[in-house]
Amino acid sequence: MKVAGRQMGFLLLGVMSIVLGMAPTASGQTVLSITNANCGLSCGIVPPNTVIGTVSMNLNASGSVTVTVALNPGFTFIVPDGNDVNFDLGSANSGNVSVTNFFSSTSGAPGTYTNPLVFSSLNGGTNVGSGFGPMNVTLFHIQDIYKPQQPLQYITFTLSLNNGQFDLQNLANALWAFHLGNCPQPAKGCNATTTGFVGTSTPTTVPEPGSATLAIFGLGLLFAGSFVRRRFSRSAPA
């Protein structure tokens, strides 16, 4: 009886592993570094190749992408001028992409992106200069609804294609450029004289989705197969 109970336990474990393995996989995330490689900001103040912040892109199950831009201390989107977001992402252009869930945070901590943001226009083909050339989409003149003059350091928004979906390859090939400024004390305002466009590097993390669930699925098959073999070997005639 104990052996049979143990085998039944193995079978249940195997079935549970298979069920977990068949569950939807986690969405993929790509993280890019925002660098000053082209000296878009004054090289005398911000040395070349300085990492200024990160752009995190999370591919949602719906095919939309949640983007979070986090700038390092001392840098900010300058308002009311120069605060724009430019990107090339898959087939997105100013006529087929929607922007929702647009918020900012003062700390970048999870759950603190609660300040609503707006932008004045969604443009296409903006030549940002500084070696980047024209970009497919520009969110022009982003600002806090309630504090239009507040410099922005942490922002998040969701991008959706009106007809289609983004995929992980789009994220891996994405390019972003921002008009930023050197701002030692963002809470006290900024001197906008030291500004420039800065862009993203190649992806630093592109996890392959589903690898963990595939391992669980395979483990479940091994448990189930082992149980079936034992049952047949015990019931086979001598």
C-alpha cells in the first residue's frame, strides 16, 4: 500500500507539473541603457559614454508594450522645452500607435507612478539630430498635468498598435532618444542651458520567455512516464 501511495504521489506531482507547464508563459522584458555616447549633452560636463538612465520595455500578453524610463540622479526631462520622447519600435508610427497609462513618479519605486502626464502632439519623422537622424514616433512636450513646470525623472506609459501587436524582436531592435538636461537638483528646478539628445544602447537583457515552464513541463513528463513504466512492469505476467 505504501508503494502504491508513493507511486500515486509521483503521478499527481507529474500531472501538476504538466498543468503548470501548459500555463501561459510570462511576458518578456528588454532593458536598454540610455547613454551619452554621442555627447548629445555637453561633453565638458557629461563625459562621453556616461550611462544616464534606463529604458525598460515589458511585452504584455495583449501585444502592447509597457515602457518605463528611469533617469539617474542629476538628469531630467527639461520643462517646458525639450521634454520629448522619440522612438523606433517595430512598425509603430504616429498614425498607428496609441499611448495610454501615462504617469510619472518622484522616486521610481513600484506603485508610485501616479502623477498623470500628457503630451501636446504625436509626431512622426522628427529629426532629433546628434547622430540619430529622424525617428518614427515622437511624444512631444510631455508634462505633468498638475505641475507643468515640474522636471520629470521617472515616467511610464503603454504603447499599443491599432492594428497588430508588438513582439520580442521589436523590443530587441528598438531605438530611443530623449531630449534631456543635466539637473543636479530636479526638485528645485533646472538650468536648461546644458541639454541635448541622448539615445539607447543595445539591449542589456532579453530573457527568452517560456524556458522555465518548458523545464517544468519536461519534469512532469518524466514523473508521469516513470509511473506508467512501473505500473506496467508490476502488472506484466512473469
